[in-house]
Amino acid sequence: MHFQHSDSIWRDFPELAAGALHVEGIRSDVSVNDAVDRFQAIARGALVASPEGELAEIQAWRRTFSRMGLKPTQYRCASEALLRRFRKEGDLPSIHPLIDLCNAVSLAFAIPISVFDLSRIAGDLQVTRAKGDEAYATFSGETEHPEPDEVIFRDAEGRAHARRWTNRQSGHSAIRPQTTSALIVAEALHETAAADVAELTNALEGAIAATWQVRPTSMLLSRAAPRFALSAQQDFARSKSL
């Protein structure tokens, strides 16, 4: 299995920096409270200095959403939505240890992070332009179809696992209590995106290793090296689950 961005995405958004992590051995019976508190403290400090809409990371995504024909105050990237809720409520609801950790890291870096249950993805996963006939499952169980040319995460069976790029993930591949294998993707477009995504990837890799005593595999993606190969263990695990 591979994860990558299509050539058209790299062509249209050459400023993109992305990091991908593959982790096996995830369990839901662990605590990430200390790590979450640490990353949330970083976010609180940043929000004291300026609201989320003034952060360079968020402004870059707003410009990108505008380029895609989306109203950025109507459709927000995931990290802006998290920061906005965190600023208003002072905390985020607990969902699953891996999601709680990734949300906290996303807050700290103001960079959107997508997390997918790999057992729910068919074949390769690619960030690409939609044809318009892909199936997208909402968290409420409804089926939608992305607009033609919309940026989505699409698998080999034509299922969309995220819509409007970093705006909304699908309920189909959401992390759940029984999840053991996950793909994590961080994407940024601001001036220091490459360095910040590298730092985020290292921080998340370390926090995952400390919590689950497993070592994720990771890769920083670029137009020159756009393809992340996931380990053979994941393919074996998926074949057993089918």
C-alpha cells in the first residue's frame, strides 16, 4: 500500500509540505493525558499572542481554500476548526487516545492532521482531484459525492476519505476502539512549512512511541519524493480483516 499526492496537487500547490506516519499496534486502553496537556499548553501560548486566524499556518490554508473556490470562513481547515473550538471552550472532547494526541499536536503546530484506520482503506490512498462519482460517508452515515475537481483523499475503490482537502474526514475510515493500524498525514503550506512539518512529525513519532511502545515509520513528502510505502505488516493485517 502507498500514500501520495497526485502530480497535479504538487503542480498546483508547489509550496506544500507533507509528512506521513504509519503506526501498528494501536490500542485504546492507554492514557495520553500528559502529552495532550503539554501540546495544549503550547497552543494556549500561541493563542494568547494572536487569534488563530492571524497565524501564518492558518492564513496559508485560508488562501489555499480561496484558490479552490471555497469561502475560508465557511470551510475551515481542520487545525483552524480545532483552534477555534479550543480558544472558545478551553479544551477538546476526548475521542480516542490516538485522535486526542493528534488533535493536541495539531493545536500546537496549527497544522491539520488527518488520521485514518488503515483497515478501512482499499489499496493505495491519494490526495487528488475528484471525478465527482466518489462515495463519501459522513459521520452520521449519509453518503455524499464530492464536486468534480474538489481535492479529496481517494482510495483504489473510489471512496473519498476526506473532502475539501483538509476540511472534513469521512466517518468510514475514522479511528475507532478496535483500530490497530493507522495512517497519519500532516500538511502545511506556509513559508516555514517544510521545517515545521518535520518538527511535527518527529514530535508525533516520539509521543506515539512513548505511549504505545511501538515505532512508527514516517516520511517527509515532496514533489521529488511523493510516495510513502507502508509496511508489509499492514497489508497482511488488512487481508486478515477482510
